[in-house]
Amino acid sequence: MEKPNKKQVLLFHCVESEDLARNVADQSDCIKLQSINWRSFDDGFPNLFINNAHNIRGQHVAFLASFSSPGVIFEQLSVIFALPRLFVASFTLVLPFFPTGSFERMEEEGDVATAFTMARILSNIPISRGGPTSVVIYDIHALQERFYFGDHVLPYFETGIPLLIQRLRQLPDADNIVVAFPDDGAWKRFYKQLQHFPMLVCTKVREGDKRIVRLKEGNPTGRHVVIVDDLVQSGGTLIECQKVLAAHGATKVSAYVTHGVFPKRSWERFTHKNEECPEEAFAYFWITDSCPLTVRAIANKAPFEVLSLAGSIADALQI
């Protein structure tokens, strides 16, 4: 059976995602970068122009977004809502990091589940000539959030875990790797993809006013333990997990998160410092390039390594 011809995709991108967009385009001759004039009026509101708008009619079009802060979301939404209306054959939104994903539930009356809000906004993207918009998201915080999206979009959930597995197999101590999860939620999200590794699970218990990390199950003694989670903010939980695992005999501790959010430069807590004891440091800290501002900030800073989503995104654009 012959393979179908790959479709030609015109890829637009926000300013922050230019490097990742170029890497995506480098993966395939079928992906061509396009440009937008990201300008502002004197009052700060966006003054946007989609270049070569007439030439994208009848073409498969995609937009690579980065909702890194509320201040950049409106201008990107303006483009996202405009592109499908330019008589394109299909439209795909690639939003590697769904920023409100961890705010998906109410714990008491009055809480606002902003994950639902964001999903409903994206659900109103106009339908293109080819049908509903495909929305590609990596390692969303909770899989049930797919039900927050309406029928005008098709959420397509991808994962960065294959990139981690590939990197772990390259390590000199690949046969000594154990995967650890900082809580039961991370275990539920990722354990099926990592079943060929031995596993550990940590948990948080309340002691007075504090939440303490404990080892729930598994034995890290003599092993290189890799903590796996979907995202990191301040990094406090990862640091506490590292201490617990080291105390239980782990020879090395590393970490992987798909989304290195790191507000207020919290990544600095993990950089290797000359005076730091090696046993208190992470051997490796892997992130993807889903958060472009973080990627620029941690460039060439140990223990960080960036595992690029470019190849995976290029494949997703062919679906």
C-alpha cells in the first residue's frame, strides 16, 4: 500500500517561538515558514499584519504559539482567529505548553478553573474550509481536560517522554536507571510510557503546617534516579524529592519535565555552583523547548539539557 504524499504546511509562529519554528521547518521540506508583522499601536494594543495572506488560500496552515504570559496571549489569539478565515484548507494550532492546565478543578466554591476558561476560548477558533482546528498540546496536566474543549476544535495530546527515553538510553549508566515520580498524579500520567524502567513513587504528607516529601514505594539504593513530571514551577518539590532519594542511597539524581516554566528565574536553584557539593546537585535536568523564554535563559548552564520537540511537532503537522 503506497504511503500518502506528505502535505505541504505553511507554518506561522509568534515572536517567542521563532527558534523552535525554524527547527521544526528544518525537519521537513514540506514545512515552510511564514511571517507576521508583530507591531503595536501607541496605546500598546496590537497592530498585526499577516504577510502574503492571499497566497495561503487553499493551503494547510499551522501556527506555533507560546502563551508564556497573559500579556502576549491576546495578540496571538487575534492571529489564531484570523488565519482559518483566510480560506485555508486546514488549520492546526500548536500550543506545546497549555499554561493554565494545572488550574483544572475547584476545591471550594469561588475557585475559578482557568484551564476551562482557556479551553473554551480556543474552542471558538473559527472552522476552516477543512473542518475543525486541530490543537496540538504536549503533556497537558490532566488528560480529562480534553473534555473542556468544544466541538469546533480537535485536541491532540502529545508527549515528550519518547525524547527522554531516547536520551536515557544514551547514558553510560543506562542499565542502572530508575524512574521516580514526585506524587501519584505524575505516576498516573506517565507510568505506562515508562514501564520498562524500575519505578519509585514519592508522596507528600502533612506534618503540622508543612507538607513533607516521603518515599512511598521502591528502592533507590545504588541507582541513578530520574524524577519525571509534566512541569516545574519553583522547583521546591523536585529539590525535596532529590534530598529524600539521596538519603535513601541514590548515587545520582536527575530530573525531567516537559515544561520548564521556572517563574522568577527559579531555574537558578538548580544550576551547578562551584561551592556546591556534588551529592546535593542534580546530575542532569532535562526540559523540552515548550517554554522558549526558559530555553534562552538556561542555555549552556549545567545541569540543564534541552530535548527539542521539533521533530515531534513536524510529525504532528502531517496528521
